[in-house]
Amino acid sequence: MVFNSSASRGPLSVNDLLSLEQYAKQRPAIRAKIIEHKKIRSVALGPNATMLFEDRTLIQYQIQEMLRAERIFEEEGIEDELHAYNPLIPDQHNLKATLLIEFADPKERQVALMRLKGFERSVAIKVNGVAVKTLADEDLERENDTKTSAVHFLRFEFSSQQRQEALNGGVLELSVSHPQYQYNVKLSDATRLSLLNDLT
């Protein structure tokens, strides 16, 4: 098994995973690769937010780490983890990401999450200046009447035209248009190429 986002497509299965013993032996080398891979797929949205674009490689790693932490080795338990994490893998028509709102001081974070209510719905990917459809927290609600959460899961669903424009070299940008927080960033070449791999 290889931790490589372009090695194969589709949902992960039991056959894609290492046993606990195998993973323990390979974990240091795998972690080093994952750290570098995350750097490419992480985008800072200003000083207090980060977007990590998930892919098959990162989800594979998350499952392996969960199995290790919980000492899960029976097939039923492994299948449960696959069922929980496979929906986070992009499927060639979308990008999927974890959005982190980051404030080091707990008191400041608590106030900021109240002020930034709705933040997750104000994030957009643009292809040649046109926003892709954004869907936030489809698995469960992470916002209440008073504040948002520090962690959100986003799906960016591309139309056929937007997908083709992106693959043909269109400009990809990330933006935040919240009343209390605005930011815009053009994706680096390395990040852009990595994300386009999810759409091919």
C-alpha cells in the first residue's frame, strides 16, 4: 500500500489499509510524507483561518491514525471507520476541505466565534472570478444561535463548465466575505496542481 493521492481513485476499502503492526513499522516514514503533503494542501485564509483540502491520501492517513489510537483491528470496526471517513474524499466533481478558525487564546476564541457566526458559509472557491457552489457541514450542524464552531467541513461542487475551466488553466482563488472578516488569496501553483488532481 502506498500513501499517494494519485495512486488510485474512489472510496477506500479494507484492502487499502495496513494492519496495526504494519502501520506501526511504517508510521514514521508515512507521517513525514503526510506533513509535506499537508503543506501543499493547506491554505491560510488570513491570520485566523486555515483550509486543509482533503484527499484520498489524507483520509487514508486519518483512518490509520484512528485505528491505531483506538486499537481497532476487527473488520466490523474498520468498516465503521471507512463508512465515516470515505464521504470526505473528493469525487472528481468537487473539492472537500476542513476549515479551521484559529485563535490561540481561549477567551479570544470564544468571543471571535460569536462574532464570526456564519463564517463557514462565507468561504468560496472562485474559478476565473466566479464562485463555486459551497456546502457546509452536511454531516451535522456546527453552528448554534449564538456562535459558530472552530471546525467545519466544506464541499465545493463544481459545475461541468467550472471544472473544465479549472482543468484548462483557469485562475483559482479562495475568498472569505464575512462582514467581520474578509480575505482573498490566489492559490499557489503547487496547491493548484494538487487540487486539480482531485478533479481529473
